[in-house]
Amino acid sequence: MKIINMLKKILIANRGEIAVRIIRACNEMDILTVAVYAAGDESSLHVQLADEAICIGPRSMQESYLNMTAILSAAIATGSEAVHPGFGFLSENPEFAARCVECGLVFIGPKAQMILDMGDKARARALAIKAKVPVIQGSTGVLKSVDDAKRTAKKIKYPVLIKAVSGGGGKGMRVVEREEELEMAYKTAQFEAQTSFGDPTLYMERYIIKPKHIEFQILADKFGNVIHLGERDCSIQRRNQKVLEEAPSIFLSEKLRLQMGEAAVRLAKNVDYEGVGTIEYLVDAAGDFFFIEMNTRIQVEHPITEMITGIDLVKEQIKVADGEKLAYRQRDVKLSGHAIECRINAEDPAKQFRPCPGPVDVIFFPGGNGVRIDSALYPGCSVSPSYDSMIAKIIVHGTNRAEAIAKMKRCLEECIIGPITTNIDFQYEIINNTSYINGDFDTSFIPTHFKL
């Protein structure tokens, strides 16, 4: 059942591998696609694969991929019916979602108010409490000053974590071990939050030492139906940014998986969520879990969920936006085997993960049974210094975790991208690390095992 006719043309307000991923899904659904691009991106793969392409501005992100007026004008000029924001850029911008609707376009994502509510981490925390989802002890609302932060820290006890209410990716976040460190941490986090997100507002949580970072994939339609598609373990991180993900988590018992999944669905239902989304938790050594945030978009790591469930999340996203009811109930979701994703970045781990853009002359991607590559690279292309350094994702699926690890080892050995520097060797070191293989890892894994 659906409430509107099937979409015929979608504009993808993004670039790189996620734009290619969306275009491929649309092609399989017989939906026409429009690519937008900035100057310098004319030869990008997403531009070549789309049915139409339109330039939306100069190389600067602010004047192109973050330029709402230019993107909406392109959508209207090309007769697009919907806009898919991908991830990053404008994907979690409530103003953009609202302006799409004002222009008569379908925004492939949740409603603007939902993005606003869940994008503000302090507000999302309050909504989680209301839905009886466990949260980490922290400030009541946002921090009003350094003195307020000191009072809150004394109440919840050190170490504490100062976090920006907007944005993500580790920006605007500082761990504070003792009171004498707090004022400087507060001011630097505030400055970083203002610079990165245009919002200096902060809040505080108790800092959980060496937690697991585990997220649950949510899928919800416009009729109140909500399911989860299992979890992803995203504990392998550098500077609070994910490096390697796997699904399912070997840490969770069936009982804990059930509790966390039910809590994720309960929160999504309580806020009338629509589309795909991710409920993110921290889990401590005792197995207690705490809600930290919700991402109201498709995630970089969505392919590993697709590998273990057989459900195409991008297609489901489009169907939900088009008004279709979910074709699945919770009992229909079966987790099969184990999947791992390695993010391949154009960066130098030996130099503080410094970005390494430049021309790509040689590429060899691995293949074989249970191997998937999501990338926009091709021989002769160039990695731009203007955007995120992620250039590919290697995803593998095995009947169990040991097989998935063996498959990823083989894939990383085969993969060649040159002459730019990448983190392929670094990923190979992770996947061969005895602690990782034994499942003995948490968010402190990389700083503990690697001298960088």
C-alpha cells in the first residue's frame, strides 16, 4: 500500500560513493536520477552514472553541496520529484528538509522537526528519557557557563565528557579528567562546535571508560510501523571517528540484543520517526547500555546490515518516502552470518591521519564470493582535497566471524590504490591484531594498540 504514485525522478544532493550507491539503487528501481556537482567534480563517477547532471557552484562546499538554493533550483529545473541527501552535507539539516517540502519536493528522510529534535543531542537525550531508554548520567539540558559545567561535573563525578549538542564526528567533544582541566576543555569544545556546526552549545555526560559503541539500525514507515535490523559494532575508532565496523556484535547476548533492539524501536515510535535511522549506544563492561544519539540518515556503515539481513536500506528509504508500508515485520528480520566493513581513506596514519589527496592512476579492487566494494574511484580520477578523505569501503560477508575476518585479510592484501597514500596497511594491521581477532576491543582499541 502507498499513498502517492511511485517516484520517477530523484535528485541526489551529494557526491562520491554514497551518490553512486543511491544512483545504482534508483536504476534498479527504474527511477531517473539527477546528479549535482561542484566545479572540479565534472568527471566524477556519480556525474557519469546519473541520467542528468547539473553544476551547482564552484569548488567550495559552502557555495555548492551546502548551497540549498542552488540544489533546490536544480531539482525544480530538472523536474525532479524528490531529493535524496545521502550522508554528510545537508542530510541532517532541518532547514533543508523543510525547504524541500516547501518547494513541493519529497525529502527522502524524516520530517524537519524530527531532524531538529534528534539532531540536538540534549533534546534527543530528553526524548530518550521520556521513552524510558537508558541514558548516561549527565547535565539537565545544556551547559550555561563554565561555572555551570563545574557544578555539573562535581555532581556526576569525573571523568566527564563535554559534547556539542549539534554535529558529530568527534568535533566539539572533550574528555575532562579533573576540575583544573575543565575551563580550557569547555572553551576549546565551544570554539570547535561554533566553527564546525555554527552552534557553540554544549552539554555534559559522565565519561564511560572503555565502552563498546554499538548502534541499532531502524526502519520506520509513515503508518507507525517500526522495526530494527540488528546491530553494528562500531567500537574501532580513531579520534571518535569510525574506522572498521562489523555486524552483528559478538559482545551482545541474545537477551541484551533483544533489550537494546526493543529500546531502539520504542524510542523511534515515541518520536513518530519515519525512514531509516540509527540509535547509537555505549555499552559498558557490565553489559549496561546507554543511549547517546540518533542519526537521522543513512549511515556510512549501512552495507554490513544489508549483508546480514538481505534488505536494501536505500531502496527501503525511497519506498518509505514514497508512502509505502513496510514489507517486513520484526519477525521477518533474520541475521545471517557475519559482515565487516573497512573504510579506506586517502590519509597517512603515520602522520596523524593527515589527508593525502591526489591523482589515482592504479586501482585493483578485490572480488569474490561475499565481497562488496562501494567506491567512486576509477583509474585516472583524482581525490579532491576539498572533501572527506574516505574513498572506498570494502565489505565482506562470511558464514561466521572467523570466515569474515579471513576474507577481509585477503581483500586488504589484494587491494591496490595508488600512487596516493591510504590506510589500507593500517586496516590490515587491525584485522590481524590478536586482540581484535579474539573480540577483545572497545573504543580505546586504536590508541591502546597503535603508537600514532
